[in-house]
Amino acid sequence: MSNSGKDSLSRDASLEQGRAAGEPPARANRVSKEYVGGKIVALDDVSLDIRENQVTALIGPSGCGKTTMLRLIAGLEYPTRGGVEVYGQPILGPGPERGMVFQAYTSFPWLSVLKNVEHGMKIQGLPRDARRARAEKFLKLVHLDDFADSYPVQLSGGMKQRVAIARTLAQNPQLLLLDEPFGALDAQVTWEMEEMIIEIIESENKTVILITHDIQEAIYLADRIIFFTRQPGKIKADMPMEFKGGRRFLRKEDLLSEPGYVDMEKLLYQMMREEIQGRVS
């Protein structure tokens, strides 16, 4: 076995040990992120623990650093100060225990839907029969099993994003990172996709971090909302969605009439207005 293979097995074992010991799926410890030699401070001394099997939404005004935080957890960027961990292990780059779905469509146009979903598993070295079975499972989960032989150019925007979600889930990440995954979709497709995400989370029991600008989307999908201040980004509020009583709602309209929903929506809009007006002044 090569040194890289041994290192991978060692890290996998360390992650499992951290998980068994109750280490959080992701942790930011006094993280700051600066750009342009410190002239732009995206995040300023942020500490945050992500909880196992919960959906955590990061929201706040544009430029508050929420996407930067997600990219730090994904290993796509590195903090200027502080540290970021996954199950107690320092994040040194992307890893298979973290799967990310971007807002932009990321399917390979020359591969069929089925081959797109298989692609990551092929890189991981899964045998052909195993990856075919997993690809078919997750295509069914995202309601695309009838389109396995289609190509991305033949799909709508929502269907392309379902392919990306299926491909990410098929690689079996412990932590699912969603970077405004429905931002480019129209309103009808968006709420259909939101309901599908609830269905997937309930089925697969994943830990999820969601970035969104949509307050209603955050309330519907999240078990917990972290609200960031305007730049430089700090945590303004850490809010469990207690009014849900630990439930997730497969139909969005069922949540809208839930006692406490309107109060939570009003509070989040007030907080957003405070940050926007503070930036303008």
C-alpha cells in the first residue's frame, strides 16, 4: 500500500475515533479570514460547533462571511487565524467525509446522468457493480431514476441540481454542505427541491450545513439557524428552531401554519434589517 493510502486509512480511523468520542462533525475555533492583506475581514474571531444529524443554516446579509465559513469547512480555503476541524481532526483540504453541492450546475455534459452520479465513486475506487447499485439508489431518491440514460443538456435546472445532490450523496459523506443550492431556480422548483431535501435528510440521517439568503427556506429546512452580522462577520445569534418541537415537515405549507413560525420569520427579518441599515449608515 502506498503512503498516501496509509495516510488516508489513518485519517479515516482518526475521524471515526473522534466521532465515537463525541467530537462535533465540524468546529470553528476563533476563526478569522482576511483578504487583500487584511483590508477585507470576512470573518472575525468566530467559534462554532456543528451538531450531529442536524441541519444548520448559516444566514445573514450579503458579504457577512457565511459562504466563506462553508468553504473553510469544505477545505477549499484556509483561515487567516484560528482552526477548523472535522470530528476533531484539522481540516487540511477537501475530504470524502464532506460533500458539497454548489449553486452552479456541476454535471459533466459528456456523461449520462447515471455516469455523472457514478463518477465520484469511480474515483474512490468502488467496483463497477457497487457504484452502479448506489447510483441507482440515489437517482431513485431524487426522483430521477427514469432519466438515468439522459444527458445534462436534456435536463431542466432543477433536475441538474438533483443530479449534483445524488452524486454527492452516493459518495457517502458524513457532512453535507449546501451552498445556496436552489438560488438559480424559480419559486415553484425551489419549494419542490426544499421538500425533496427534507425527504433525503430523513432517509439518510445526514449532518447538513446550508447557506441561504432565503429566510423562509432557512426556517423550513433548518433545525438551527446561525445568523451572521454584516462584515466583518461575527455570530449575531444562534437559534434552535424550538417551535418545531424536533419535527421536520415534508410539506412546506404544514410548517407555515405552525405556532411560532410567524414570530420566527418576523424576528429574522428584523435582524436582517438591522444589519443592512447598519451597513448603509
